[in-house]
Amino acid sequence: MQLKAVLFDMDGVLFDSMPNHTQAWHQTMTELGFRCSRDEFYLFEGATSSYTINRYYHHVHGRNVSEEERKTIYHRKTLHFNALPIADPMPYALEILNSVKEAGLIPVLVTGSGQKSLIDRLNRHFPGIFEPERMVTAYDVHQGKPHPEPYLLGLKKAGIEAHEAIVIENAPLGVQAAVAAGIFTIAVNTGPIDDDVLLKDGANILLQSMEELYRNWEQIYSGVR
């Protein structure tokens, strides 16, 4: 490997926002009459809203939603999300981002989120880290995670190849997407997902927190190089 960049997921990696996302999705889908648990939405993290909504509609009604229906449902989810307390930055996220910058590596954001409230907060909490032209959001892709398109676009925006990057992810679909893009993947399990799920999806390294990533960054960086 000739490491030049680190591609970061956002929810559950940079912000402790997944509890809010799962609560908002659960509230939205139960209001629409679907039976679901809050924790199962952790498994859909990183996917587009169409992916998440269609899973339920196709299973129950045998069809996908129209674009108009998707917008209406996602708007409801966004209202629920924005009504919740603002998610804090993930502990040690700033420290690891600074370490990446100090190593001369390019930080790239690759998120399936379309929540502008979180994206707008990136520069407030992590000033000078992410350049707008090196950010991939839900608005930039046709196919979200687990499809490799988001991470392939992240590589393109950084001007690098897969062997020149590593990915920091916390979600099964995100790990699948990174692995499918051929990128060395570090899974940080910040949610209620079993470790085995992330390992079976292809994570090269499994850690339990951003603090653990920060404490072991020099060793990981040296080993990857």
C-alpha cells in the first residue's frame, strides 16, 4: 500500500448520531404501520433513504415506493430527527482527524446521510479538515452503500486508487461498500451490532471505539504502510 488518504463515514464515526437516526426511522416507519425494532435500523446505516424505505414496502406491500412517496416519508423522518437533541461529536474523532492531517494524508468524507444539519456541523466541529470537493453525501450518488459507488467516488475526488486509501466505517453496509471498492477497511463498532457481522462483511481490522483507533493509530498507520 502507498497510503495517501483516509475515507471516513460520518454517522457513528464522526458524530454520535446513530441513536437519533434509528429513533427517527423507527418512529417514522411505525407511524406508517410497519412492525420493526429500533435496533434493526443500525443494519441499514449508510444506505439511501430509498433503500431503507423500499425494504419495508417491498416486504409488506410487494412494491417499491414512488419518488413522491419517498420524499414524503423521508421528510417525516427528517422532522423527527431534527426534533431530537443535537448529536455530539464522537469522542476522539477530532484527535484522529488531526492525526490523519498531521501525517500528510487526505481526509475524505463518505456518508450516506442527507441530513444537512449534520453536514453543516462538520466545519464547526472539525474546522479545516474536510474540503467541500472531497465530500461524498447522499446527494452525490445514484446507488448508496452497500454498493461501492460512494467509496469509488471518494477515491475519484481524492485523485487516488484503492490501494492508496483506508476506510473508517462502523456499519455493515458501509463495510460491504468499502470492501467492494477494494479498500482496506477498519470497522469501529460504535453501535449494538455483533462484532461477527462486521468481520463477516470483510473488515480488515475491528475496533470498539474511536478512542481505541486513536490510541492505536501510529501502530495501525505503520502496519498499513
